[in-house]
Amino acid sequence: MAQTRRVLGAARVARARREEPAQGTEEQDPDRAPPRDSRDSGRVGWQSMMTELTEQMRAVMQPTHEMMGDISSQLPALECKVESMDELVALTEQVVLLEEHIRDVRAILQLADD
């Protein structure tokens, strides 16, 4: 949760930085291009901010990625357990049918004794 707040804060800062140069250029003469150095420094600042944002996103996503990896590694064992449970259910149904058949046979044998 704290990491998400940091990422959102970084995104707000990035948005504010993007808007600042746009506001500054409105006051300048539109026919005059900004000096090359300021464009390069703005580009470098933007790239470093994007790099920082990317690193923060990785930090947020890494625990989720690890958790998904753990779950994925446990899936084959879980699938085997489900198959075993299916087999157990089938065997239980067969036992129930056998018990019913034995009851019927016992009832028939008791009738024969009477």
C-alpha cells in the first residue's frame, strides 16, 4: 500500500514537471526556440524520472510476481490432489453401492431363513 502511494506520488510529480515547462513557454516569445541545452536537460530529467518510476513499479510488482511464481509451482501438486480426490469420490461411490448390494443380499437371505 505504501509503495502504491509512492508510485502515485511520483506520477503526480512527473505530471507537474511536464506541465511546468508548458506554462513557462507561454510567457516566452513563440518565435524564439528554447536553447538546445534546456531541451536536452529536460529530456534527461524526463528519462531519469521515467527510470525512477519504472524502478518503483518493479518494486511494487516484484512481490506479486514472486507470489504468482509460488502459486504456479504448487499447481501440479494441487492438480494431483484433485485427481486423487476424484478417485476417492469414485471409490466411495462404489463402496456405497456395494453396501447397498450387501444389504439387499442379507434381506434376501433373511427371507429365505424365515
